[in-house]
Amino acid sequence: MLPVARTRDEAHLYMDLHGCAECGSVDVAWAEALVDRSGEMARRYHGSCGQCGQEREFVFALPERPTPPRPGEYVTFGPSTSRLFDAGQWVEIADMLTLAAGLPGSEDSARIAVACFDEALKFLPDGAGEAPAEAFWSADGQAFRARSPERFRRDELLARRAGLAGR
């Protein structure tokens, strides 16, 4: 079964977090195309690593309903919860981007980090004070939650989001 990327932005984030197996670089000029994989329509991204030349490929199943970029938004990840990243991974990505947001020339990192906190918040049921256990299915997400369970409380997520959104 192919992984589902809800939007182009989510697919590119996933690819950026999975560097080249040879050298670790994420520098790729991705070409993309719709393909049929065993009767399932998918989007294929392919290209050569800009550092070592290794051929790279990712194939994602298309979502049930396409999500176009939202006007005025820097990134669009999708209306439902992600199936590529769990709640723990979204917060971990937001943390990395928050650190990067403090570096010169990385103004966009704070906006993407805000969107990542929004994605983590989607895993909290209405009225819930924290993300439920089923919101963490990856080993990384589960380990992060085990280390810092307080990071997945609604008030904490909203406070961190607000701090970045105010930059």
C-alpha cells in the first residue's frame, strides 16, 4: 500500500525529511507525474541527488479528495489528519523549524512551524485536553511522546503556535 500525501506541500516536506541514502542530501530538482501503480493512481516524484547524483524516487497515493493550496497560506497540508506523519512527528518537525526560524534568511520557517502545530492539533478530538495514544503510530512519535507527554496538551500546543505566529 502506498503512503498517502494529502497535498504537494506534505509530499515535499516528507521528501525533505528523507535525505539521499548515499550522502544524506535533500537537494533534488523533483520532477513529478501521475502514474498508475497496480490500478491505483499515484503521484511519482523523481530526480537525481544534487550532491552525489543518486537517482531518487517517491510515490504517493492520491488522497480521496484533492486539496488545492489555500489562498493566503504559505503551506497547505490538508483538511484531515495526516497519514504520513503522526502527532509526535508534527511537533518534532515544528521544533526543528522553530530553531531554524531564529537563523538569518529563514523567515519562512516560523510560518511552516505554525502550520505543523496546526497539524498536530488536528489529532486532538473536540474538547480533548491532549492528543490520544492512537495519534502516535510511528516509533519516533511514540518516543517523543514518552519523553515529553506535556508537549501534546492542547494548551501547550496553542501557546507554542501563538508564540510563533506573533513573529
